[in-house]
Amino acid sequence: MELGITGVAGITAVCYLVGLTVKATKLDNKWIPVIVGALGGALGLVGLYVMGDFPATEPLTAVAVGIVSGLAATGTDQVIHQLKGE
């Protein structure tokens, strides 16, 4: 299965949904970037071994790609809020 950069977008989408879920709980919102960043790192490592065309070739790079993808979910959420004027 060759997903390539689509796999990275998938990590961002999963982290975004997890961030929304955490936001709906009583947990302080300051922890959302930490949670989605850690989840993104874990998913990046999984992607390295599961996806044949993942855009990383070593574990450290895969974790870094995953963390950035997870934190991109937080940025995406903030862009949406800014565009809505919240």
C-alpha cells in the first residue's frame, strides 16, 4: 500500500479528531498540543513500519514527521478559529 504524503495528512486528521475529543473533556486545553504531538509521534513510528511509502526512512525522522503532523492539527484548529473570528 503506497500512501506517501497522504499518510502524513491522515496522521494530522486523526490527531485533529483526538484534539477535539480532548477539548470536549474537562482536561485543561493547555494539554491538547502535548497529547496530539505525542500521538502524532507514535503514529509516525507506526507509519514507518506499516506504510510502504511513508516519507521517512528511519525511526527518529518518522517520529519527528509524526510530531509535526500532530502539532499541525493544533495549528489547523487555530486557523479555523481565527477565520470564524472566535
